Amino acid sequence: MTAVTIQCCPPLIRGPLSEQDAVDLAALLKAVADPVRLRLLSMIGSHEGGEACVCDLTDAFDLTAPTISHHLKVLRTAGLIDGERRGTWVYYRVIPETVARLSAIFTPMADSVRQA
């Protein structure tokens, strides 16, 4: 699978997004617009050592393994996580650059709200 490549999107408050930036950003936002995927992203990013085995993730949910795999695939396709097979397990880690781009679009908005 090829991850969605997001060029550095300008913060929303600085000016209108280009059509391509909006498409790319929407793909990222869609990937995290699900409670299970948000939790998975959080669990992977905060896991000791910066990566989590799929075996560490599945027990936290009352979902089947194929459903968890689907959600992980959505996050991976969006370029938010990457995985590496080690034996029978896949270990996932957050891709910091993509997560940073996602958070950066809202940072100036948060700064302006704090200053007001």
C-alpha cells in the first residue's frame, strides 16, 4: 500500500488551502475521524519504545482481529503509522512527520485563541 503523501499544508488561519492541500488534509482527517482509529493512534504513539505489537492493541477493544486490522490499514494507508513484521506479529509505530503536519494546521488557531 502506498501512503498518502501530504505536502506541508499551511495553517488554516493563514489563508485558504489549495484544492490539493484540502484533498490531502481531508484524507488525514478522515483517517482519524473514528474513535477506534484515534485510540489506536494514541496507543501506538504512547506505547513504551514508540512502537506497539498488534498483540498489544487487540485486547483493548471489543472488536474482532479483522476489524482491528482494517482500522490499522486505514491509518497506515493515510501515512500516519508504519508497520514491520517480526515473526508472526506486526509492530506499528507513528510516523511523526505526518502527525506533526496534521497538528500544525491547527496550532496557529490555538495560539490565536489563547492570545484573545
